[in-house]
Amino acid sequence: MPYRQPHTTTLSDRLWYLKRPVQFLLDLAILSGAFFLAYLPAINIQVTAFYADIAIVQVPLVILIQFSALFLVGSYSILWRYISISDLRAFITAAFISGGILLVLRFSLSLTNLSLWQLPISVILIDTVLGFGGLVGIRVLRRFFYEVGDKRNPFARTRPPKRKPALLVGAGRMGATLVKDLRGRGDAELEIRGFVDDDTLKQGASVSGIKVLGATPDLPRLVDELSIEQVVIAIDHAQGKDIRRILELCSSIPVKAQIVPSLNELAHGRLAVSRVRDVQIDDLLGRDPVELDDDNVRDFLSGKTVMVTGAGGSIGSELVRQIIGYAPRTVLLVERAEFLLFNVSRELASLDNDVEYVSLIADVGDEPRMREIFRRYRPDVIYHAAAHKHVPLMESNVCEAVKNNIFATRTLGNLAGESGTGAFVLISTDKAVNPTSIMGASKRIAEIVVQELNHAYETNYMAVRFGNVLGSAGSVVPIFKEQIEKGEAITVTDREMTRYFMTIPEASQLVLQAAALGKGGEIFILDMGNPVKILDLAEDMIRLSGLTPYEDIDIVFTGVRKGEKLFEELEITGENLLKTHHPKIFIGKIATYSKEEVTSMLTRFRQAVETNDRQEMRRLFNAILPEATIAVDKTPPPEPTVSENGGLPTAKLGLAD
């Protein structure tokens, strides 16, 4: 949900929130005064009748031209109290425009009998400098009074909070922006006493009036000398290793460390720069912000009816948040979990957005229900995010994985083709590469189904494959967090277990970009960066909670579970990856299956589903997918036992990927 800056009436608001007529009158006085002052050197500073006759006649024309230039460049759309250096360009442009017009009139009117309207060149130049300099000066003064008045507001109902002495790590653009923002806020909680930066060229310099006192190794000394209570990380494009190093240093001092919101959070309005927050596990990934071709995505989604299945899930709900920013006509939220659908619907209702959304409780495998939805709304674009994704659970629920991940995808894909949908996007997974789990194998079959459908209909079918997303339901982050909050030992399957991770917003943005690039039949593979050790992730989360690994919170190793890999892969052996226009999106050249082969495999799976023959389904995965290595037991696994009170299975399911 976009962050909305709360507004409170300040002293400067009461004294300086000028109505436009008053603002115009003030500007009129400044420009008029500047014009008359400009004439003084031209007449040797002798106020004569000539001065009065000529200047008074000429001033209306000059003021009209200057005001016209100001409106032309949009200077009156700038809020006085937030004026910045970038806003000065508007006044400089207006000055050049008005001065240029007056100079043109000066020389062109010499050929006519309108010499009365000819201004001396010296008057034009002096008037332009004085007039527009005065306009800028009054606005800078306005901002000064705003900031002073905001800090000394006698009308405030509550006393301003006591400010904590703080150091900023990073004397770059982000740090300078934070200082300026804090100075303009009466409710700021931090008192910035200095910068810390490892760039030797910045040592001893000042940024926004705040001195760079040293480098990060100097933090212990500076914290002690300046009685610092908080350190704020404000590094432009901070890498995870840098944040981790600073956190460890602050922990050893010890002093509380926070961080400026990420560029992604700022770009989507979720937080303001001054709203520093605790360091999160996402920050330690240190991934660069995603740069999208917004025009391409907007052309793809604008004015369209967009369906998102699994709209209440982690990826589905974030897709919805991203999609509404591209002005679709309607967003269809398809979700079978009532509570999840209620949550995302309530969030959309709270947004100041004109995009229509429709909340639809439906199971994508329920063909009659989905057919009715297609008949009524006729979606133009579909993002199919509904799926069973929990690896250990799918190992003991093979039939449900096949029904939901394979047959529901087939049903939805057929309906999309029959109704003339423009694009169908399957959300896939890196576990579909050389699958060893039921979940991964079922998603690989879903990719095959989608590729075959691309030959059957005019619809452009494609799949987007990526790894784990931090914070998604059932993933390691929320599980680790829950274990830490309960004071329990964190369970990790193996010391060498690694996974690829990206944030939910990053994954969703790249899915939108890939879909806009697709022509049909592609399996897009997202650049997941470097793999992360699950053990490192666990240790980082313990430290971020202010605790010490193996002392306050233990880490125990439970062993690799059925269907799991130690290392995930992002591409099938021997396949070629083609580059796209986006540096983080690739196309996997993966062998397709014929219509007859797809029909045959689906028929065999359907027969196994009808008899609930789990071992036959496992054998089918191995037979159909040469790259798959699905374990087949001679005896079916026992059904999970249920507690006497009818609750969840008593056996521990273990940690999700």
C-alpha cells in the first residue's frame, strides 16, 4: 500500500500558506520594484519626469511578459516550502524567455513608431536579474521560515520528540537527502551529528552542513565521543556484504543500527526517506534495484482486463500491486482462500486509485466456475500464479500436486485460448530444472503444457522461471522468524544447502517485464544473482533480532528431506540461454513436446489421478521427463497421523524451501 505522508498544521503553514492572489501580488510587487530599480542606472540615478513617464508606461508590458513566462514554465505549480535547486531551473528558464522577448522587442520596435515601448538593453538585463532573483529569494526565504516554524510550532498539540544523537554511514546522495528531509520535519527523531564514509576524498568535507568525521573503522571512537545512540546506514546502492560488515561492527560497540528505506520502497511510495527502519534480511541480499522498461509494460497492460490467479498469495498479491500502477481497465483477483482474498481486496480498497478490481473466489481447477468467469469478464492478460509449491507437502500429496499444478494449468490455458486472451503467463520455478521433487516435476510438466498450448491457439503462452522469494508463505524467512520469536532452535536441513533468492517486488517486476517482452512459447529465466547458503541466512536473521547465533538461539541440522537438492539449478544441462532487451531476463531454449506426446502424458496422468496411484505418478514423471529423478518407493508412504483433537499432523513436516 502506498505510503501517505501525514500532514499536520505547522506555524509556517498558518503564516505562509498563501492563497494564489496574495502570492501573485507579492510577485507583482517584486517584479515592479525590480523594473523601477533597473531604470536608475540608465538615467544616472536621477528620478525625473522622464523616468516616471516612460517607466510607468512600460511596466505593464514588462510584467505581462514576465508573468507569461512564469506560467509557461510551470513555476506556479511548485510548492514554495519544498523549493529545491532543481526547481530553480524553471525560474532561470522563465528569465531567459522574458529577457529574450524584451530584447527582440527592443530591436524590432526601432523600425516602427513605437519607440516608447523600447527598453534600454541595460534595463532589460538588470531588471531580469533583479526580478527573477527576487522571486527565487522570496521562495528560499519562504522555505527557511517553513523549516524554522515547523520546528518551533506553538500550535502543535504534542511536544516534539526528544531527538537521538545519530551518525550517518554514507555521505552520498542518499545521506544528503536524509539530512535535508530531517531538517524539514518538526517530528524528526534523529539529531545527525556527523557522517561516516570510507571514501578518503570525503574525509573532513561537509555534506548539507554536516561534517564527514571519519571512516567506518572510526565508528567505535565516534560513538563514544559524541554519545551516539543510533547509526543509520544511508549508502547509495549498498551491497549486502557492506551492510553485514557495518551491522557486525555496530553490534560489537554496541549501538543500534538502522537503514534508509530501499530505492524500491521509495519508488513505490511505501516509505519516506526520513522513515528509517530496522535492517531486514532483504537488505543483506544487496541486490540492485530493478530497472524496468515502463513504457513497454504500460503498453502491455494499460486499458486491459488482467486476471491474476492465486491473487492472495505472496507473488500473486505483489503482482496485483505492481499491475495497478500501469492503468489496467480491470484487475480480476482469482483466489480460493477466502481470507487471503479478503486481505488483498481490503488493501486495494484503501488505495487512492481509479483501477477497478473484482474479487473472485474460485478454484482454477473448477472448469465450470472458471468458464463462467471467462465468459463474463473476458480477460486480456492472465498471470497464473496459483499453484502448490511446498516441496515436502507435495511429496506426500502427489495427486493434489498433479491436479493443481498440471491439470488446472491445462484447464485455465484452454479457456484462455478459447476466449481469445492475448497473453497467458505461467509462474514457474527453478525446481523445474532437473527435478528431484514432485513439486518441481509437476511445474516442469506445466511448462510443457503451456508450450504446447502456444501452438493450439492465437494466445501468446509463456512461462517465467525463478527461484525462492524472501518472505513468501511457507519459505525459510517467516519460519526462521517464528522460531526466533519463540526462542526455539532454528532448523536447517544441511550446512551446505544453498538457494537462489530474490525479493517479492523484484520477482514480480521482472515477471511483468518478461511478459511484455514475450511473443509466445518462451520460458523466461530470471537472473537470480548468486546463491545464498541457508545457514548464513539463519545466522543473519538471528543477528538482526539482536541475538547471538549458537548462544541465544541454536541452529540444528535435520538432514536433507525427500525431494530436496543441496544446490538448485536455473537452467537445464545443454540448453542455450538467449539474451533479451532486459539484462536480468533470459530465454531458455528448451526442447518442446508434440501435441500427441502432451496428450498421451496427460491421459496417463489422469488415469493415475483417478485411481490415486501415487507410485504410478512418480514413475510417470521419470518416464516422461528424462532429466527427472523422482524417488519411487516400493511401498506407499504412510498417511500423516492426526492429533486426537483433529488438528494438524503430529509429525513435523520440516522446513520449506
